[in-house]
Amino acid sequence: MATYVVRFMKNVLGEYGRQCEVCQGTLEIDAADEDEATERAKAKFCQDQALRHWSLHADRIHVRPADFPS
């Protein structure tokens, strides 16, 4: 299994009405592939935030393999 870093991102209006991207949460997930990591992260994010669906607090999800120094 590989480790993935999953970030839940949201677009918000920032200073002077400009749109900016805010990270709503970051999770490290062990999974066989990115799809499995995404699904596990969605479930964990909902559990941690007491949500019915992850999209109530985020617009999109970024998934990438974790880079750990050797």
C-alpha cells in the first residue's frame, strides 16, 4: 500500500473580492491507488467534520502520493 496526501479545497472570496483557494483539510491515507485514497479520505473527512457529504465544505479534492524522505 502507498500513502497519499489528500487535500480538500474550497474557493472563497478573499480581500478586495478576489477569489482564492483555501484548504479545508488535509489527510494522509494509506491505499492501493488514488481512487481508493479518494474514497477513504471522503469518508474520513465527513466523519471528522460531522458532514453528510464532503462537498458541503469543499469544492474539489487534490490527491498526490506522499513524498517521504528516505
